[in-house]
Amino acid sequence: MGEVQRLSTGGTAGESADGLLLRRWARRSVDCLETRRGEINSLNVFPIPDSDTGTNLLFTMRAALDSAEALDGDVTSAGRIANALARGAVSGARGNSGVILSQVMRGIAETVRGDRIDGHDLAVSLQTATTLATRAVTDLVEGTIVTVLRASGEAAAACVGADLGSVALVAADAAAQALIKTPDQLEVLASAGVVDAGGLGLVVILDALVESVTGRALDRTDLGDLGPSPGLIADISRLDHDWARKSGPVECGDDSAQDFEVMYLVDDSDDDRMAALRTRLAVMGDSIVIVSDGFGGWSVHVHCCDAGAAVEAGLEAGRVHGIRISSFLVDERDQLVARRETKFSGYDARGVLAVVAGDGAAALFESEGASVLRCDDAPVTRAQLLGRIRTMDRSEVLVLPNGALSAQELVAVSAAARDPLHQVLLLSTSSMVQGLAALAVHDGSRNVADDGFTMSESAAATRWGSLRIAVERSLTYVGTCDPGDAIGLMGHEVVVIGPDVVASASRLIDLALGSGGELVTLLMGADATDGLAGQLQGHVEATYPGVDVLVYQGDQPGDLFQLGVE
């Protein structure tokens, strides 16, 4: 990012600002968010991959601006404009990111009481906003917009005696630096290869503040590639603003499957009743954010399965109005239809997505033309799989889950990913060797249903097994295994236990070939010894003349090898 330089703005232009400049900042923020909404949406994978963070931030900032522009009388007072921005942002907040943004506006309103805002006021405002946002979020996660906000406030606080323009620049640069680090703090971002979408939105807004105060637009090319390809970002950016009015995702997190996003405003309440409401909502759902506008009103946000119960809980806390309920499944389907209608480049092609563990296996699937979703370190979630499907620039997607998700989870993903103009087929592959067998017969020139059927048939005809080392004592159908024993499985059933790896592996191969076979595929794991593959290949060639053997280095964790027989 480089060393931050103190700005020379000429006279007192950068020393402080009045209400007119705050309103210009709000307008510039709206303009910048309109321009970059698609880019921000394309990065949105947390807490759910619903591609609406940029849209939510834009709606929230527009509401703040509308409130400030509706004022009559004296509009030069920074405190008066700040209060209007806060009220508008809280009442018009959309989604998690919008609610957090509303607290940035409230932080300014809480700090600025006079006619002007200076560098010290901005620093205190950002720190106050961080405190408000942290208190508002029930389960705070690092690597999000709140993390980026905190970094900006801490950097600004260190600029003792600096003018407004310099503090704004330091805060914006610190936010940008924190944004780059978000994939290191949040695994889902690292898996998707993106930075936090809300964090980028905050950087855009802080950069707009710098430009409004100093007249200088910041060059952020040093941020590098923030996520998806420029082509995809450009296509998303061309979407008409109106299609993105929804604010509901498909899932509320890696392990949850809520049906609705519920937002409403509460008046005539108090801190105690709102605290009780937070406790009640925590039982019903997740992604709970409750914030105050500082003037006796609250905004409530929750993901849940029972939208009616969430609203009824609010009724007990005060006067509820401005209710917005969004169905995750319906909104995601509408979004996919809208994307299809924009005719993304490449949408006429068919794509194959494979869930894979291991560098060698990933390279193998990619060499056959498949896109890859890695599952080396943690199980793949529905949210991750759905998000990866959505980022594929294809109208037809064949998914090879390779045993990474249960049948129930796959049905849920399939239902959420499919729309009348977008076909997604999740094939029944229970292992990577079955996935390779399916991929070997893939033919994009066939009808998608015929292609999927042929691939599924090839996978089903492939008997598969695996060998791993026991890490604890346990009882199986074929006896008791001790730590260090080799365990051979056919499918998911233990069929071999033995102290010797080679002998157990040979026995597993014998059982797999007991009912015949012409081709044996061995996908060697990361922990397999160097000579194991050669020993097993030699066993097949010596014992089963005429049976071909293919050996690949998969590098997958856990299994010493996966075995496929066709």
C-alpha cells in the first residue's frame, strides 16, 4: 500500500467539513456503489453466497442520502446532516452489510454535534461505529466488514492533530490493507479466492470520503485481483438495478439452512426489551443484527425458518413497521433467471464441477476439463457448493459431488441452483474414482440429460474402495481394528483389517476383482509410501492377466489410495 502521505488540499479545505460536504460525500458514495455494485456482489460468499452485498450497501446508502436531501432549512450543519444520514441508513438498511453501514453513519451522528467535522471527529466516529457494530452483531466473525471498519478506526485514532483529509486518507488506506487480509482470517473467503464483499464496499465509501474532502480520487490498483474474473464482474455490473431488489440468500451460513431473511423496524421500545428480543431471536435463527438509530428507533435483522414467529417476537418488543420478509430459495431462483437473461458470455457451454481433495486429483480433473471445488481441509458445505455453481459461466452444469455431501444436502443444492433457464444436474458419484469414470465418458455435444445419464451410468458401474490407517480402536463388521491397522473398505463398508498395509491392500484388490473387471484405477493418497503403487500394480498384473492398471497420484488426505474397478 505504501506510506501514507499528508495531503495538501489548499487552505482549510482538508481541515474540516460542513453539512454540505457530508451530503456530497453521501452522493459520491451512492455513485461509486452504483458503479461497483456488480463487482461487490460477485465477491459475496459470506455469510451466504447470495450475491447481494453491493446491492444492499447501495440501497442503504441511498436511504441515508434521501434522508439528508429531504431536510429543509439549514443544511450546512454537519451535525444535522449526520443525524439525517444515520436515521435514513438505519430505517433503510438492507442485509447484514447495510445494517453495519448504518452504524458507520450513526457513529458520525453520535460524535458530530456542531456545524463542522474535523479529523479528530472522524477518528472518534469510526471508533464509535466499530463499537456499535460489534455490539450489534450476535456472533462476530473476523475477516468481515466489521474487521475492516475496526482497522480504519484504529489507524485514524493514531493521527493525532491531523486534518480531516489526512485522517480520511489514513482510514481509507488502513481499510484497504485490512481488506486484503480478510481471506487469511475467514476460510470461506480463502476457499473462494475472494476478499470480503462488505469490506470492499466500506473501502469504496471511505475512498469516496477522501475524494469529497480533497478532490482527489484514489488509485487502488495496488489492491490487485480481489476475486472473480473481470469478464464475470463486467457482466454482473451490466445487470439492471431493479432486478436486485431482493435481499435474501439461500443459506445463512455453512451449517444452517434457514428459509427466510426477516427485517423490520421497532419503535416505542427500550434497551431491555430489545435485549430480550435478541435472546428470543437467537433461539429461532442466526445472522442476528439489531441496531439503534440513536433516536429511539431500532432495525432488526435475522435469518430464520419461521418468519411469522420472528415478527411476533418483535411485536412484543415495541411497535413494528417496515417489515421485509425474503424467501431465500425464491430470491436465489429469481437472481439466476436474471443472470441468464443478461446472456453472460459462455453461457451456451456446458460445464462440469467436481468436488476434489488433493493437488494431484485436482490437476487430474482439471486436465479433463472440469472445474474443481477443493475439500482437503474441511467438508464442503451446501453454501460453498451452491456458490461455486453460481459462479460458473454456464447454462448447464453437471456436478460430481464425489461423496462430499449427503443425498439430502445435494437435493437442497439442486433445488436452489436450478431455474427454468438454468439446468444443474448433480450426479451420483460417491468417490473421486467414480467421478473420474463419469468424466471419462462426458460428451458436451450430447443432450445434457443424456450426457448426465451416461456419466451416472459409468459411475454406477465402477466398484470402488479405499484403504486407510486406523487412528483409534473400533469394532467393525469384520472384527476389531487397533490404531495403526490398515482398514480396507468397499464403498462405505469395512471388508479388510490387517496389520500389514501391502497385504491388506492386495486383499482389498482381490475382493474388488472377485466379480470380474477389465480396468483397475488407483488414485494414490498423500500418505502412501513411494513403493506402494508399484507393489499394487505388480499384484494386479501377476494375479489377473488381461486386467489393465492405471495409477494416478491424487495426494488426497486420509486414504492411502482409492480403488476403482470397471
